[in-house]
Amino acid sequence: MTSDPVETDDELLLRLQSGDEEAFLVLYRRRQASLFRFALHMSGSLSLAEDVTQEVFMALLRENCGYDPDRGTLSGYLFGIARKLVLRHLERGRADVALETCDSGVDVRPGENGSSATGGAP
């Protein structure tokens, strides 16, 4: 009983970089689910996890994706990209929340309740 040798992630990446679509599909099927679960666990958002997973694989399609096998595994590199993307999104979300929930007690929005930004009488 013989089995086909399983290509490593690095071998698939080399094929992918030379334009082999099948290599991309194999790598995607191999790593997509775990990257999605990781992003979902970090973010708690299905839509964000989907977006992050897609962006991770889009990064591999760029001419110079930045992966260096001397620094670690391709899997670790992909998880690192996912982590950065989720954290970047969460940081943007915190900034939005902080602005929305800031309550200094001063109404600076013109036209609400008859007041103006200068605090003058209606």
C-alpha cells in the first residue's frame, strides 16, 4: 500500500508563488479552518473572522509576502498575520467606542434641544 507524499506548507507556497492555483487550494483547505477558529476566538465576530481569514490568504498571493522559513513555520506566520489583523480591527473598534461613550456633561452638538455648540441660549 503506497500513499502520495504530502507536500509541506513551504513546498505548497513555492508552487503557489510560481502561479500554481492547485497549490493555493491545497494550502487554503489545510489552514483555513484553524485560522478562522483562531480569529473567531480572538474577536468573537463571525464576519470579522471571515474577513481576517480571507486577508491572510490574500497576503500569500502578494509578490513578496514576507515569509522567511528561517524565522518559523508558514503556519505560525499565517497565525501571526491573523493576530495582527484582528488586533488592528479591535483597536479601531475601541477608538470608536471611546468616542461614542465619552460623556463630559457638555452638549457640543449644535441644534439638539435648542442649544448650540457655544452654549448660548436658544
